[in-house]
Amino acid sequence: MDSVGWMALGATILIASTLMDRLEQQHINPYTIPGLLPGLLGIAMIVLGGLLALRSWRRGGVKRPPSNPTAQDRAQRRRLWMVIALCMTFDVALVGHGLPFWLAGWIFVTTSILLLQHATRKAAGQKLTARVLLKAGAIGLGAGLAITLVFQEIFLVHLP
């Protein structure tokens, strides 16, 4: 079932990328058109989703009755919803509302690291220390700056 979701998401991304403005009136290089990379990623998601479906079908995944979720299954599902919520917050609340992109990226990556490692720290009996905060903050800052530089300087994409 997950494979169908990945293929549907890939198809949605592919369709959205084909609807983007091609900027032909500006006589740009066809390899730098907006939507090229998302379109290729959409195609890759469709292909990989198809391979996932094929593997599942070969292993009899279609015939098996659904099992009762275990505690690990529930924990994985919670983490998935947490990641979705983090991504939606980044997209809806942080980007495009006055914050520089590197700062929004820093906040997103740092928060993601801290929240996703929380259960592991809790299970190991570890506390949230200044070192953990500084490490997550440094990784977040590095990621925010690197993403901004790569997209603006290499891909020549103006970030909000």
C-alpha cells in the first residue's frame, strides 16, 4: 500500500513540475528550467514505488491479512506523523514569512534532530544537555547555510 502512495506522490510532483512556467520568453537554457529537477525526482519516485510494489507482490504482501500493530509499529507511525508535521510547519509557517531561508532551515533541522532523537535519549535514560543542544544547533546552522548556498550559488534558485 505504501508503494501506491509513493507512486501517487511522484505522479503529483511530475504533473506539478510540468505545469511550472518554462521561462521561454527569457531564452534560458532548457537544462535550467524550473521544474526539471522536481520532474526527474517525481519520475524516480514513480519508478521506485513501482519496484517496491513489485517486491511486495512477489513476497506475497497482497495475500497476507493485516496484522495487529506492535508497539514498534505504533512508534514508527508516530515518528512518521511527527516528520510530516515538522515538514508542514517548515513549509507553512517558516518559509516565506520574512525569515531568511538559512534561518528557517536552521530552526527546522535543529528542531527535527532534537525531536526525533528524544525517544532514543529517553529510552537510554539520557537528559537533554547543553552539548546535545549545541551539536544539534551546529548541524542545523551548517545545513541551513549549505542548502542556501547550494541552491542560490550552484542551482541559481532564489530562495524566499
